[in-house]
Amino acid sequence: MRLDPGFKSIKKKIVCYQLRFRNDFDMSKTVNPSKRFAAYPRLNPLGIGENISAADLIDQTFLAYNGGRLREAAHLLTEKMLPKDGFIGLSLTGALTPAGLGKSCLIPLMKAGFVDWIVSTGANLYHDIHYGLDMKLYAGSPFLNDVDLHRDGVIRIYDILFDYNVLLDTDAFVREVIGGPEFQRPMGTDEFHYLLGKYVAERGKKLRLKDSSILATGYECGIPIFTSSPGDSSIGMNVAAMALRDSKLLFDVNRDVNQTAAIVYEAKSSGHKSSVFILGGGSPKNFMLQTEPQIQEVMGIPEKGHDYFLQCTDARPDTGGLSGATPAEAVSWGKVDPDSLPDCVVAYVDSTISLPLLTAYCLSRVKPRKLKRLYDRRDETLDRVKAKYLKTGTVTKIKTSRKIAKRASSVGLNKT
């Protein structure tokens, strides 16, 4: 029987579609999958066992989304920031010390040599003193009646509770200490916290405390601790009150700006990497990052920016606030080395979650480092950057590493 010509045409099309499908399907065999995905590990985790360590949990199960970013943060810390004696600056915002994260995380990192200098809010350092004086804070609830708490003399920081007398006793301790003769002069906040930490450490020994205070640990380990807004905390409030009693203590913020820049210049000029580990954002983040513009833009010293940038934050970048500003934006300011941008990590994770995990990871993956004791060399490092500035800097517009032409102070004025 003769076939209908139309049927032959349909049959021919079907064969063509079959061949085309087979060819498309076989293309996956012609291109080696291992080459297409060579840069990406396979997502095929094992089930979590009952005895898994925190570090193994991060490596084996934090594979995507913000868990993946936290895993990248852990690897950045241990594989690039900590090796070869790199300098690491830590910035602190948010009420971390009242929650006990100073004792559980920050002090172990400091004693292991994993933190070389710190910029903190004054509030974190004030509440740190509670622990250094063995005062009691309690795990409460965020849903209590604050009118009742006020009536009963109870202070609440979200779900942390403590007696009002904790504040009064801490205030009295600060005032008693800073009334001493060694505080009767202007000083940088790093020197102020070093001296204050000495007295917290002495009180801790009398109370038989161990590793209870960041300030005391900073004093013992020679780790400089700065605050970017010294008047914006209960410590600053007590210093201001003592000024009414003719205290001569003044915070030398100029020294702080130059001293922090000197630390970064010390790192970069000696062939080390300079890294920033930012918890939260706010003023401490800017104060830590502005060290590079201070070196490049203001002092006129050729530099490229911090080598590594790691931030744990819950702030969004689209609101324009610095807390959410990305490392890519920081590159435009000269704060971060553009060549290291692929190694910069932002993990959008609450610091109360990320910090304990990263602390456990670092302590289990990296051996303790020798303490740099940067505080002990504060005058030496400042003198070094000062000499370089006086040699290269100008009062008029500088000639920067971006090769912007130098101009006279009259540039921009209308000429007739």
C-alpha cells in the first residue's frame, strides 16, 4: 500500500525532532561537567551526627545563603586574615558584652592572639565592667512590663535584666578610678582604657575572677582599645561629671585618629596584611575603616587600603547608612584594597549567632599566635607615621596615589 505523502512528511519531522533531542541530550556528555563546575563544590552534605563540632558543622552544612557566607567568613579568617602574622582590627557595636559575648568569645580571641586592636562603642566597655566586678546580670524576657521593671528598679536590655544598682556601683567605680592622679591629663582612649583595665584587673584578682573583662584582658595582653565616641556612653558621662569637680582628664581624639592610622601603617609598611573584622557597623566601623583615607587622602602617603574585610551585620546597604555599606563601596573611598575585593565577605547574620560560631571555628582550626602587644609600641608607631606624613604631606591639596593633580588653595575661585 502506498503511503500518503503528507504522512511521510510528518514521519520525517518526527525523526528530525528525535535526532535533535538526542543531540541536545548528548551535549551534556561532550562537555565535561567537572570543567563547567570546577570552581564550585558539589552540594551533597552528609547528615548531621550527634557529636559534630561547631567547626565541622560550618564546613559541612553551612553551604548556601547566609550560612554559606558565614562559612566563607570562617575560611577568610583562618586562611587569609590570621596567617603570616597579619594585623586584625575588631570593631564592636550592639550590646554584645551584656549578653556575655565578651567572656565567651572576645576574651578567648584576644588571648589567642587573634585580635590585635579594637574599636568599640563605649557602652560595650561600660557593661564589660559589670562582669569585671562580678556583678550579676540575668537572662530574662523581652516581653516583660517595663513600667513594672522601672518601679522595681530593674534595667532591661531586650531580654537581659539587672538591678539598677549595677549601674550605680559601676559608675562609682569609674569615678573613683579616674579621680586618681594618673588620669589628670589629656590622653587617647587607648591609654585611658589601658589604665582603666589595670584597675579592673586588680579588682578581678581580689574577687578571684579569671578572664572576666575585655578591658582587663586588653591591659594584660597589650591590646589597644579605642572608642570612636568617648562621650557617648556611661563612661563618658562619668568623665564629664568629674570635669565639674575640676578633673583634668580629657580624651585626645586627635591622638586616636592618628594612632589608629599608625597601627595600619605599621602593618602595611612592615609587609603584613591589615584586616578588619566588623561586628555590626556604626561609628566603630567607620573609625576603623577611615584609617586608610587618613593615610592616603589626608597624610598623602601612598597606600591601597585594607587587605581583608569581614563584616557580620543585619543592616541593609540600600538605606545609605554606613552600617550596611558594602566592601565594594569602601573600595571607592580607598578604605579597602580593590585587588582584594573578591576576598571580602559580608555575612548577614546577627553577631550573637555569628561570633560564637566564628570563635569556635578559629580556635579549633588555628594555633594561638604570639601577642603583638601593639599598645607597648604606641609612641614608636605614631612617631613613624608622623615622620612619613611630615615628609610627604602638605597643607594644600595633596598629590594622592590616585594621581589627582595637586592644586593651590585658590583653585575653584572665580578669576576675572
